[in-house]
Amino acid sequence: MNTNNTGVMAEKKKGRSPLIRILFDYIKMHRIAFIVSLVSIFFCVVGNIAAPIILSSVTNVLNDNLGHFEENRDVILQEINLNIIILVICYVISIIGNFTYSQVTAVAGQEYMNDLRRHLFSHMEDLPIRYFDRNDKGDIMSVYVNDVDTVRQLIIQSLNTIMICFITFLAVLVMMLLFSVYLTLIVLFGAVMMGIATFHIGGHSSRNFIAQQKMIGKQEGFVEEMMVGLKVIKSFCHEEESKRDFDAINAALQDVGTKANSYGNILMPILGNIGNILYVVVALVGAVLFVKGIDNLAGLPMNAQMNIGIIVAFLPMVKQFTNTTAEIANQVNSIAMAVGGTARVCAMLDEKKEVDDGYVTLVRAKYDENGMIVECPKEESTIWAWKHPHSASHDVSYTMLRGDIRMFDVDFAYNPDKIVLHNISLYAKPGQKVAFVGATGAGKTTITNLLNRFYDIADGKIRYDGININKISKKDLRRSLGMVLQDTNLFSGTIMENIRYGKLDATDEECIAAAKLANADSFISRLPKGYDTYITNDGGNLSQGQRQLLSIARAAVNNAPVLILDEATSSIDTRTEKIVTQGMDNLMKGRTVFVIAHRLSTIQNSDVIMVLDHGRIIERGTHEDLIALKGTYYQLYTGAFELE
């Protein structure tokens, strides 16, 4: 069904609403399915409008032959049978059309939903870290769960209903005009009344349904936050306060939901009563016109005079017309929810992707017979190298990946009006261990975030093996950096799969070797299924130390020349720390290492220790140098001053 594989939401038209963007995108990607559905819906409507016409014809035949039924029996029965056959054929065509459009729409709609979800997730993966700093995870999840579902209802349900109603509306209107202009004018007046009611009541309903979508996202964000912090909530006996906060959000959701559904629920009864009144008025006016013998304004010659057949045929058309109008109005709620849902979906899709203008890439390489670095296949590779194309000369140069990182006068701010790092300069030669010490918020983790280019610096330069990191492709830059964080993130899957996350093409042997290097093999071997043990819920069935060892093994299998350890032992006990530290020591050998630690005992053997305070490096040197200096580090080490 998909005739366009260029991807969903390919372009954003200026001035086009999110709802229209989604609909146009669906039609563009599934134009054949849409055309088939449209034709099928047309045939589906045939059966609906055929019945009144056949009924009128049969009524006129019987009316014209009152008192002469016996002598004209054969002619009357033949006429009735012919009309019945035509009616049956029309209904069969309608059933086929109904079945066809429902099946085609179901298939095309689900294909589109599949594409939309994939595109959303792919786009989310390319968004910068800053986006996730600004938005609640639960609110983002609500886009996938609730807002995408409103798109599904719009594409698979509401769109078909609206097309059926629109075609039926036009067809019935034309038929009514051909039967009686007078009676049609009365029906149109009633339709205007229904439109006014829909505009006022539906407007209130729409605004509240859109507000409801936003509140659902807020509620899911709160619930997700409470689930993540459940241990903290229970530890501090914060359950009742959490309940009160949830009740407040839930009450706000109830309020907008009640208003939305109240307006939505009273709309159909009002429209239904207008339709019933209209039905009675048309019947009375038609009867008066028939009794008075008033000429009938109509498009067909046989309907020039008001007769019983016209009235009998017209009344079902009035019902069809008012029911169709009411059904269109009934879609206001679904469309309102779709407006809110598509707005949030498109808002996420319109978020700017992480910009990666780097052109220096990481490639497999080796030394040729002249001692020059050349690119080569993986199986022939002995080293990694930076491939640096030069646009001016059209030449390509290669620089061996060594792990030499230098920062020159770097300034950085998460927000332009609040500088976080001031004039940071440092260097880490290949194989050196650089440690950062400082109070929470001093800027330690921010420096490592800049090395990964999770954020870009405001001023200064960062060079990696002599190359400005702004010129290095972000994916290749991050591939060359191994990270072990304080908060471990394990994924649903086996232990082997979690270790392999550091290097997707790693063999089982490489993963096991990495686990041994990280000191994790001993506890893995004691598990019931060893490396095939399945873990869920972020490794909830493992201890914090075991999870940290798996995180170290993941970094080990990556075998990157630069390693970042962000307070990797701060949340584990002293005994486990020795095991984890031994695994990290094995991992650090021969690598450039950046260590962030609150426990000063873990960084005493660093080549250089830097003490940060409010985004500035206030002291730097070896452990012995800083002790001799008797400054801030000395006070921290001797316990005279605490990290605050």
C-alpha cells in the first residue's frame, strides 16, 4: 500500500496545521489506498441513497393503481420486483464498498502508524541531550502512547467517517433538490441550526479535549517520576505527600475531562432533537403542499406536483441528512483530540536534531611498508586512525588515534545568562590519568559532557589528537570514548547482550574477556545461567556492585583509548569498591583516563588532580604536590573541609 518510502513527516509546510500535515502525509504515502477507499466509500453510499428512490417509485406505482390492482396485478408486481432487484444490487454494491474501504484503510492505516512510530523513535534518538533535560520522560512517553493513538483514530476511524458523511451529505442534498426545493430549504435551515449548535458546543469540547491531552502527558510524567524514585519516597515516608500531589494533578485532569465529555455528550442529543423536529416539520409541510395542490419546485419533471411518493421518499432522506450532519458533528471530539495529539507529535518531530557537522571520521588502519598510516579492512587493521579530508587540496590525511586531549580557555553555559565553566585549560597525554575533585555543581561532569560533545562549548577550543573536536563526527568521537557512570543503565536482555552493548560486533569470547578484565566474570559464572542470565528492570535482581562491574565490562569490550569514570564507585560499599576498583585499574592500563571522584583514596595515583570550584580550576598537581600546597585539596584530604 505504501507508495512512498521516503519517510513520514518529510516536510513542514509553512502555515499548515499539524492535523493537516498528518493527513496530507498519510495521503501522500498511501495515495493508492486512499483513492481505493474513496471509490469504495462512493459505492458504499449508493445503497444508502438508493432506498428512498426505490421507495418513492414503488409508492407512486401503488398510488397510481389504487382501485385497479387486480387488472394491473402483473404490471404492478413486475414494477415492484424490478425495483427490489435494483435495491438488492445497490445494497450488494454498498456491502462490497463497505468491506473494501474498511480493509484497505485498516492495512494502510496500520502501515502508516508503524512508519510514524519508527520515525518518531528514530528522530528521538537523534535529538540532543538538551531536549531530554527540558522534557519529562513520562511526557515524552505520552506522545508515543496517547498522542500517537489519537492519530490512529483519526486515520483509521474519523477520516473514513468524515468522507462517508461528506459524500452522503452531498448525494442526499442533490436527491432532495430533485424531489422538492421547498422541503429541501426547510432541511437546510435545520442544518444551519445544527451547525450553530456544533460550533458553540463543539468549540468548548475541543478546547477541553486538547487540554486533556496535555494533562494526560503531565500525569504520566509524574507517575514515571514517582516510580523511578519509589525507594526515596518510601525511605523518607513521603507517600502521603506524593498521593496529594498526584490527587491535584488527577483532579485537574478530571476537571478538563469532565468538561470535554460533558460538552461532547450533550451535543448529540441536541442535534438529534433538532433532527426529530425537522422530520415532523417536513412531514407537516409536505402534507399541506399535497393537500393544497401547490406546485412543487423540483429538478425532475415527474416531481412537478407534490405527491405521496415524494413525501414518503423525502422523510427517510431527512433522517439520512440530519443523521449525517450529526455524525459529522460527532467527529468534533475525535478531531479535537487529534488536533491536540498531532500538535504534540509534530512538535516532537519538529525538534531540531543534534547537529553533526564533523567530517573527520574514525577508520581501521595499519602501517604500510613505508611506515605511513593507510586505511584498510577490519581484518587487516592494527590501529584506529582519524581520517581527515582536506577540501582545499582534495587530499586525505590520517592521524593515529592515541587519546591526546587538550582544552584551551573553554567557557560553557547551559543557559546563555549563566556561565558554568570559566576559562578551563588542561591537557591529558596518552596514558595519563586526570582526576577532577570538587563540590557538586563545580563543573566536573560538565567537562566530560563537553568531551563527548553532548553540549558544545561557548568559547575556547578542545583538541583530540591535535584535531578540533568540532571537526570530528560526533558518532566517531563518542566511539573513541569509553564511559562508566555512577548511575548504571542495564537493558532487558542477557548479561552477554548487555556487555556487547559496548561493541555490537564483539564476539562471545571478546565479551567474556572484557568481563574477566573488569573483574565481573566470577559473579557472572555463579549465576544460574551464567552469561545467558536474563536481566530486566535495569538489573534490579543484581546488586549495585554487580551492575557497576557489568558497566565496566561494557566499557572494556569497547576498548576505547580514552576512558571517563564519573563517580563510578560512589554508590557502593567499601568491600565491593575494592573489587570494582581492581576492575577499573585493569581497564585503565594504557588508556587516557578522566576520573571524577568524591572518594579521594581512588585518585591518589592520578598523574594530575584538578580541584574545581564554581566552574574554575583553583588547584592542580599530583597528590603529593597538592598536599604540600596545603590548600583546598589538603583540607579535603585531612577532613578539615567537606565537599559541599
